Amino acid sequence: MSWPMDFLRFSQCSEALKKKSVSSVELTRQSLARARDSQGKYNAYMAILEERALASAARADVRLKAGESFPLLGVPLAVKDLILVEGEKCTASSKILENFIAPYSATAISRLEAQGAVIVSKTALDEFGMGSSNENSAFGSVKNPVDATRAPGGSSGGSAAALAAGDVALALGTDTGGSVRQPAAFCGITGLKPTYGRVSRYGLMAFASSLDQIGPMARDAEGCAALMQAIAGFDIHDGTSSRAKTADYLQDLVTSRSSKSLQGLRVGIPKEIEGIALESEVAAELAALRAHLEKNGASLVSVSLPHFPLALPTYYVICTSEASSNLSRYNGIHTGRGASHGEELGLEGLYARARGEGFGNEVRLRILLGTYALSAGYYDAYYRRAAQVRRLIHKDFSLAYRSVDVLLTPTAPECAFALGSRTDDPLKMYASDLCTLPASLAGVPAISFPTNFTNPKLPVGMQLMAPWFAESRLLQIVDTLQRHGVGGVV
Amino acid sequence: MTSSFDIAKIARLARIELREGDEARLTSRLEKILASFAALQDVDVAGADPLYSLSEEIVLREDVPEPALDRDKILVNAPNSFDGCYRVGRVVRSE
Amino acid sequence: MAHFEIVIGLEVHAQLLTKGKIFCTAPVADGEPNTSVGAVSAGLPGSLPVLNRHAVELAVRAGFACHCDINLRSRFARKNYFYPDLPKGYQISQFDEPICGEGWLEIATDESGSKIRKVRIQRIHMEEDAGQLFHVASSTLVNLNRAGTPLIEVVGHPDLRSPVEAKNYLKTLHSLLVHTGVTDGNLEAGNFRCDANISIRPVGETKLGTRTEIKNVNSFRFVELALEYEIARQIAVVEGGGTIIQETRGWDAAAAKTFSMRTKEDADDYRYFPDPDLPPLVLDPEWVKQIRSELPELPDDKRRRLQETMGLSESEAKLLLEHRDWHVYIDELCALGLDAKLAASWVISDLVGELNHLSKSFSENPFKATRMAELLSLLQGKKISRRQSKELLIWWMKHPESSIVEHVKNENLVQVDDSAALEGWVKSVIGANPSQVASYLAGQEKIFAFLMGQVMKVSQGKAHPEKISDRLKKELEILKR
Ligand SMILES: [Mg+2]
Ligand SMILES: [Zn+2]
């Protein structure tokens, strides 16, 4: 039985399960079958967890029968292979972790499983989250299901591809500088990067600790809201976790549907995006979206985030510095693949061999860059200075939110680019994240959603950014737009 | 800043063994990237307190330990273990 | 030897007395290898450090014990280096923003402890311990039980001028930290260990010489020996025309020698940076106040208090601090209603003196406080004199089973304060010494002492001197008129 298009969206899955028109085991079997089928085409998975998924689906069916009604109960879910699921391999798409078995589960995973979500797969990524195309993987690149010659974006490209291929209705990604949003844009789905500290990082393999966030990905805002509902909130196992109260993300959506939520909304357009060369289709979509917002009662305000153009160097200094330290634990002694041979190398040589062999090119490049930025004599000019500029970027956002409710930019300056077209030019690759980096540095929540006003040949994503902890506002706005038919979801 | 990138020194510090051809390829990439960072040096950062963490205050845990992890679950991920320990080739004391 | 000044600075690592590790949920325990390891102390991917509140409290306590400034805002940093005892590839420590700033200790400058000097402490910071390595045959085994154990590092200024001072500094710091419950101070287990930085310079030179660092010495005596050895070695090098190289040296206890471990030529670049997993540690001033108020009394403060409340000299107070059993005994006596000053001075001088005389230890004192109180009550009630009390103690030591009150009664030793008897004795002395009385009345006041002595004599020492004096004055006053 093939997967009816009715199951692309979270609400369709969840309603069918509640009405008992389908069981979780049936839904999970279909999801698994689709995943196996699409793996050959798109290579989106590091693992398909058949046994685990069917067992938890069976448990979910028992709970459904007993009348339990968690929104995610029995719903299949894909998880980026940077997030630990106890007893399953977690590779980070890196050779150095090819055999690593998670000894515990991430907090997000424990919470999802407690609510009965069914984890069906671990999705491929750019090694350790470092990349924007999913080509930096020790296990082959992921292909974009919309056009298999193109990149799905990165680093959560596997999760985005799994959604675009229709294998699951929900997925978890992680976002450090745009890794949920940019692949969401490239694959035509919806992805939210929460406020830093909103979702526990415990059990997320660290790339850049001060930037990393786990984020929900789905066909629509409602799916993202359902996932947020389960994973957001304080966690004593994460020292950077926020104690701020969480919203009722799903209920907030439903409530907003009865009101005209775009009426009076102040949408800020950073004038600094004028300095970014946007692909014509992206520019056309942006213009059409602005018109749509205005038509529906929102006011558009031009704002300035003066340090926006500095986000790229600031981000790369900070993320590589933190990564150079975070990835020191993969050393061939305690964790990670050992050196292929060479007791004769001595201790230093053993470390260098294991790490030299285990890490891919981009990871090695970034470790070297970060090591340099932290090294004696360069620390002040790079790491410390970048942290100062980050303060300025943070202030820009604080000021902007005094006059607007949200900020709007395209998610990426372009649509999905061809696989192989940027692998030799890291700077060109990095530029794909120009629009997503500022929100990461400031720690504000940001959502990417597809638009299709002008019939673009490839998906185009738009990004809305809200003040700290205002995820609900983003989900409500995007839900409203999607109910207007924006992006063609409904 | 500078464009002189001593890759051998940094690679040694980072414990990354360079592969054939790495030295030239990585050096040229790194120098290009560093050059693109030049804008950072021109920003007026006077009075800007470095932002190292977005969380303002630390979370504290009570002194109530939980059971330790099962040793086998940890050591299963070590490339080399023996008798309940991680094992390495003999480490010379002066290293 | 005499041309060189010795400059020593100590860095002490003390293990904090917590149940759990500093950033990890695992317990602090030492069983089978790798059985008290959690996700954080194993450096597992995805694990995150969360700071143990009690470790913070103990570090603040240590700060107060060492008279340090407490920094209400401090920060953790990563010290990056690769070593098999460090599974994360970095140690979480504090770098430029430690929890405690400048402080000081008072230490003895020689063995006798007669001279006391203040030496400065630079800072105290918190950090995690590393694991342990065991070298067997052709491989090295790693045990992470100790990884993540909370430590404070107390960094002293280079204010110490001799190995004896260094030893005394360590002893003082050790007793302070143990006394305040910061650490168990177990030296053999390595829970209190020290790195010693030492250099020499010509007397009069103000610039510091090149220093060597002796790593991980965990005995007071070894620190002294290692420093003595190292001083002699450095002097020999310099006098032989050589130069000292900056290096880390180990202490080989069996050979009683220091040996070179590694030189600092390939200058370690630890790439310290603020740990992004740990936001700034901000202390609530109320909490800090509470920690201070709950701090057990520090030895120096206690000594000062004892000097005041018990009327003791500095040396007596120090003796009392060193002998907890004497102190307990005195407290028991006080609880029975005896005056603290009287009890303290009597126990420290008379009782301890007599026990010493009999070559007995204090624990061999045959009299419980309740019995001893009988004797001291007589003294406090002025029924016997101080001299008598000592004589009675000497007798009692030989007859510990006897009742001291009975003995005093039988021997008729009690000072009489019966006014009729007193009046009789005074009047008989006045009657028997008319010429002396006349001289006194004529203005020769010195005669009073003679008359006092006569009354004492007549009373056979049973009359209390103060009371004699009062009565005698009264009777002479009557004659004056
Ligand atoms: Mg030190
Ligand atoms: Zn230390």
C-alpha cells in the first residue's frame, strides 16, 4: 500500500490516528517502506530503525486504544543523526563515529518518546553539522527530492529531504547558522530554529555550543508547533537551558485561527538585504509576499540592522573556535574510531592519525581555523573581537524589535544549487547562509516557510524572525499564511 | 590581520595529521577565508562587552548524584579497552 | 648559600567534599575502574556540564577561610590540551575570572612557630580533576573515576622564603580547609596536593629568577625535602656558571631527588576561552552572606576569642586550640557553673602541669569534670586559696578515689568566713601588738601588712585574706576615732 498524500501533514496523521482510520503500526510500516524506497534515490538516511519503530508504534497503538491523546502519539518522526537515541548508532555523518552507539538519549528524544512519537529513521547531514549542501558527509551526499541533481541544503538536508520525499510528516533538525532553515527553504518545507536555550541541547552532539539549537521541521507550521510542544522547556541537564515559561504552541495556533492575526502586524524589512545579491526568483517571491502581507493588514517597515553584513565573519570565527574545542573529544582513545595503525607514532602521532583519518575535509578545515582563532597572539583579534561584534549584532536586534513585531528576509539568497557546484569554493558555500546567520548570533527564533506566488521552478523559502522566546508568534503568522494557501500546503 | 598561516604548527596543536597535498590546499583556503574576515578588524567595538553566551545566568544542580553509567555502555565506543579501562599504547611519562 | 634569596610560590589543589562530581551527575567514588563515570565525566558526545551548587558553596567557604575577596561574578573557561586522562580534550577551569580574588594566610616562619607572618594568596579557582593512568607492560590504562571530581586551586603569591615556610603554609592551609569542611584533606589519596614554583636570586635583586615547577607533591615533608633539593640544585647550577631552564620537575621520593619531566620550550598553548556551555556564575549576595554566617569559626578568630573570653595569653590560647580535649574539659567545667577564666587558667597551668609532672597524658586525668568541679568550687568560693588548690590536687592525684570535700573538711583546711571567728582573731592580734597598732594609727600605713600576716598566722591560713583585710581595717578604724 502506498502512502496516500493525506499523510504528508502532521494534522492528517494525527487525525487519522485519533479517528482510528489508521493504526500507528500501519502508518509506521508505510513510512518505513517509503524510506527504504527513497533511500536509493536521495540517500537521506544514515539508518532506518525498522525494529525500534515498529515496537514503539505497537506501544502507541495500545495507548491510543486506551484513549490517550498526546498530539504526537503514534506519529512517525525522522531524527537528524546528530541527536542521540539510546542504543542506536549516531554517526554525525562522520567516519570517526561510524560505529558510535548512543549510550543515552537526548532530552528532546526522551520527551518525544514519552509522548509516543515513533522514531523511524536517523537522517544524513553535513558532517557534524558543518555545511550548507549535505555534500560534506563521509557517506555520500543527499539529493534534493524536488530535483535530484540539486543539493537539499544543509546541514539538516537529510531531514528536509525525508519530509520533501513524503516519508514522514515530522522531523528534527539542528540549526547552528541556518541548518534547519536553509534546507527547509531548498526542499520546500517549514522549519523553525527556536530561541537559544528554549530546547535542551543535552544529547545533541555539539558543533558550536553557543549557537546550536534543535529545531522542528515539518510540512507546515502546525507540525512544527506540535513538535515544539513536546521538546521545548527547561532541562536541568543543559546549563544554558532557559527557565522561561513555554507557550502552548498548538493551542496558540488554533486560537489565532479565529482572529485576523496579520491585521496590524508590523513586519520589519532589514535594508541591509539590499546589499545581498538575490536570485531573481527569490526577489520576486519576496516582493509578492510583501504585497500579500500588506493586503492582509500588516504594515511593512524598513529597519536597519547595521551589523548584519558582519554576521558571516563573526559567525565563522565563533563557530570554528567552539568546534575546534568541542570536537577534541573525538580522539581515537575514548570516543571515535582509532588510528588505523601505528603504536610507533607515539601519543601525539596517534591522536593526529586518528583525527586526520576520521574527520572529513570541511571539518578538518574548520578545526584548523578555530584552533588558529583561539591560539596565542590571535585570540584577541579573532575570537574576542568576534564576540564583541556579536554583542553589536545582538543590540541591533533589540533595537529593531522596539518598532517591529517580526523581521522578514528570504531564507537564502538563492534556490537549491546544483550538487558539486560549490564544493571547491568554501566562501561561496558559506554565502548561502548570509540571511540566516544573524538570528543565530542574536539567539532569536526564526522560521523558514515556502512561498510560491510566482510559480518558481524550485522551492523558495522566506524567513521570519521574532524577538526572543516569541516562537508562537512565528508559528501563528506562518500558519495563517499557509491557510491562505501560501506555499501551496493547503 | 596577518595572512601568514603556519599550517604545520596549527595542525600539530589541533592534532590533525595532514594528508598528501593538504598543506598547500588547506593553506590557500584558510588564507582566503581569513582575508574575508578582514572586515571584523575595522568595526568599532569600543565599549562592546564580548557576548560569549546568550544565557545570562548559570543553571546550578543540587549535590544529589545519580547512578553512574554502565561501564560497558561507555567502553563499547572506545576503540581499545582492556579490563574495564580505556587502553592506549604505553604513554611515556614525560609526554 | 648566603648570597641567594629563595622565592617559592605554591599552587594547591584540594578536592571539594561533595557527593557528586562538579559538572556531572555521577557520584564521587573510587571503586572498580570506570564505575563512577557519567556522560559528562566520560566526555560523551552530547553531554553538557551543569555546575554542582555545593561545590560553589565550598569554594566560597574556602575563600572566606583564606580571607579572599569573593567575586560575585565569575566564569568557567576551557583549557584545551590532549592527554589520555582528559576525555573531552579540555579541562573546565576558571581562567581570568576566578571565584575568589586576593587573600592571605598567617604562617609560622620557622619550626618553633614563634614568629608569625602574613603571606598573600593570589586567587582561588574551581576546576575539574582529570582521570588516572596506569602503566602496565606495553600499554597504558585509563580510569575516569576521578575525572570530573571538584577541585579548588589555591594559588599563592611567591611570598615564601624557605622550605620551612612552604611546609608551614601548606599545613596552615590544610588545617583551615579541613576545619571548614571544604576538603577531607586526605593526603595519601591525593585529595590535597601541591605544585611548587621555585626560583633563586642574588640577595638584593628584585627581578625573579627563572623558576622550575615541582609537580604534584602530596606530603608536607616531601614538599620541604623537594624544595631543599631543588634549591641546592639551582644554586649548584648557577654557581657552576650555568643557567636555570624553565621546566616542570617531578619528585622521586625513593631517590629523594627532583627530576626533569618536560621543558617549556614548546610553550603550551592551551587556547583558553570562556566555556560556551557555562554562562557566567553569578552569586546572590544573600547566599554568600549565608555561607559566611554558617562558616565554622576560623582558628585565628577562635584564638582571639579565647584570649578575650578566657583571659588567656596568645600562647595559652594556641595551646588550647591544639588540644581539643583540654577545651572540651574546660567547657564542661563552665557548664557546671565555673568561671571560664578561672577554669581555663587552672586547667592549662595547674592540671596540665601536674599531669606533665607525673608524665601522664591528659586522657589519663583521673577526674571527670563533675568531680574536678568540687575542688574548683572551693577555689571559686574563696574557701581555699590558689596555692591550697594546687596542693590539694597533688594530694588528690595520689588518692583519686577519695572525696576532696571530705578531705578538706577532715583536715580543717577550709577558709573561715565566719565573722565571729574572724573578729576574735583580729581583736586578739590588735591586743597582742599595741605598739604596732599605735604606729599604724599615727600614720605608718606599712604596718598594716604586718598586722595582716599576724592574723593569717593566728588563723592557721583558714581565714580568707580579703576578709581579714576588710575586718582589720574596720577594727582599726574604730580605734582611730
Ligand atoms: Mg596550576
Ligand atoms: Zn589546576
